[in-house]
Amino acid sequence: MRLPFLDREGERRRLRRALRASEGAFCCLYGRRRCGKSRLMRETLPKGRSVYYVGDEREAGLQRAAVAEAIGELLPGFADVDYADWHALLRRWWREAPNGAVLALDEFPYLVRVSPELPSLLQKSLDANQARPVHLVLAGSSQRMMQGLVLDESEPLYGRAREIMKIEPLGVAWLPKAMGMKKWRDALEAYAVWGGVPRYWELACDYGSLWKAIETLTLDPLGVLHHEPERLLLDDMRDTIQSSSILALVGQGCHRLSEIAARLGKPSTSLTRPVQRLLGLGLLKRDVPFGQNPRSSKSTIYTVADPFLAFWFRFVDPNRSRLGAGALHAVKPAVKKRFPQHVGAIWEHLVRAAVPRSAVLGKEWNPAHRWWGAGLDRKRLEIDVVAESLDGRILLVGEAKLRVSRREVPGALAQLGAKAERLPFAEAYAEIRPILFTPECDTPASAEGNLATAEDVLPALT
């Protein structure tokens, strides 16, 4: 099933504006694979004056011939010449391309691997032809290489880009439209598996149920997504073994750097660089308690940032041997049994992300965080959601639960209020407002306004 083109209005607007410039514009798109970079380009590039080519792993001569063939659709006869090098091809393109023409090279890192001189040649072409409105768009899934090409001041293309856009996964709010869902709880569970990657949504739409899609695409060793994390890491990591090991340990419950290092038998200092790399790629997330400085806090914990990777490293990776041996029938029930815990963790994350984007409790809030540590009574205390109002007077204290019944609401709110009073910084606020977040509840959302469901939370996450 092919999804409708969703969101990306900001990206389309910026790209269109650049490609209408009166001078030559260079734009760069990057981001993890399957998030829609290619679809964005195809939907946005001007019809009738664009050349679109997707790089691959063939030899340079074959790639040049293929690019010339693509250009030939816009400039008849262009492919009739055998170009000895990229310099000859690019020189003719910029000489003969009509005003407003666009050369779009997708998966550009593949081209650079076999033709490392290409960035320098493109830089010279851009500089020499800047006055003409002939444009260049480069895109790639290797975030490390794409960032280096345009953000590293030692690289030829540094400082030339008019637009540099990281294409992120889509927000959960787009799932109901994409997959035809009527219940926000269904969207939450699907997001907990597929995250915000449109291609995963497309693949899952071909199956009648979430669990049939999980079994066929992810648990089955022949499934399209069974080896997906390996492909993602190969795009950006020189040492995929260490990166995969870190993600696996975090996904299976090791959230502190000291725990990860102990399990790997390495000093914590040796993991600083790979962990920073995973953070930079958006594969790991670093949390510190509410109110603490991320740079100086000693209470850091790490989680897998992407829902699909969190699902995979929690359920697929530890069962790969059994799945490979054909024991899917035994693994699937165990995954189903623990799945609600995984959904609960994703729900917590989404709630924190939604608080500053929605007027919860009739107020506007700063970014939300967890809080953990010793309470005023010196006993351990953990709270799922803590946020400060924009005016700094009110503290929101929330608990994220997968389900709350009508009779449980008053007691749960009272218990949460008692927890809030134990916070070491509670007295600094004029008011503390407790709130329960639950995907669904059999009580009206009017429980003194202190209850928010998936219908209240998820639409804000576009």
C-alpha cells in the first residue's frame, strides 16, 4: 500500500523557495533511511525541469552513464556522449541546463564512495555558475557523511548550502490518517512498534492486524525489517558491533553508562564517543531529572530513542537464535505478554513530548521531564512527568498509566498529590497540579480536569 504524502509542509515550502531563486541554489537533505527524503524530493521538485537520480554502489563510469541518461530526458542528446570523468559531465550540464533546472542526486554518499572527487567538482561548479538559476539538491541516508559534507568547514561544500534540512520521522498524530485508524489507542500501539517511519507504516498496512504485521515483518527471520537495525547502523557507524551492543544493552534494561560499561567489560570513558555518536544520530536519548543541568548532572540515564529500535532490541535481538531456529510460535506469546510494558514506556515518552505542545490543565508549560531521586523523607521517589508553567508559578506533576478505571481515579490522584509534596523543590511553587495520563479510561475526562487520554495527548504530536 502506498501512503498519501503526509506533513512536510515546512520542508516543501523551504525547498520550493530555494529552487525559485534567481541565483543558483544548493540544498541538502539528510536523515535516517525510510523517513521520506526521496518522496519529499519527488513531490517538490519542479515538473519538467528537474533531473532526479538515485545513487547506487556501481562503478563510477556506470554511475556517470546513468546520470547522463537521466539528464538526457531533460536535454535530448546528453547521453549520446561517453563522459570520461565527472568534470566533463558537470561542465556540460551547467552550460546547457535551462534556467530554473534542478539536478537532484539522491543517496549521494554512494556516489562519493566511488568518486571522492565529486564534492570538490560540485563546489567548483556551484561557485562558477552562481549567477545562473541552475540548482543542485543532494540527499542521503548516511547522516555522518551528509553532515560532514556540508557542516565540516574542511569540506569543499561547506558554507554553500542555502537549505540544510534533517528529515525526521513523522509524529504519531499522522498515524490514524496514514493507516486508517479510528482509535487513538490503536495508533499508540502501532507507533510503539513502527515509530514515525512512513515506510514501516506502508509495510504494516498490508496486513490485517498489528500482530500479523509484527510477526511477518519483524519476528520472522525472512521479514523485511528483521535485520533493519543492522542496515541503519551500517549507514553511519564504522564500528557497528559496539554500537549495536550498546543499543542492545540499553534496550534490555541497562540505562546507566556504568552498567553498560560493566556488561561490556570496558571502562566507561571508552564508551563516551560511541554513545555521543548514537545520541547525535537520534538513536539514543539522554535523560536527567527535572531541574538538573544535563552538562553537570550525575544522574544521567539512557534510553533507545526510536520506538521501532526500542521494540527490536527489547524483543527481537534477545530472541534471534530462537527465531532463526524456527521457534516463532514460542517467541510470539512471550513478546505479547511483555508488550504492554513496552507500550507503557512509549506512552510516557509521548506524554512528556506533548505537555509543552498542548494546554494541559488549561496552562502552557515548559518542556517536561521525569524526576527521580530522594524525596524530602529521604526515600526513593520517581515521577513520570514534571513540568513548570511558563510563568514559573505552577508545577505539573503527572503519572502515565496504560489504563485507569473510574473507581481508581480519585485514589490515584490523591497518591500522586502526596508524592508531589515529597519533591525537594515543591515549596518553590505557588501551586502543584497533579494529573493522570492514560490512553483510555472508563470515566469522563471531567474528573476535575485532572485526567488526560490519548485523544487529548496524541493529536499535539504532529
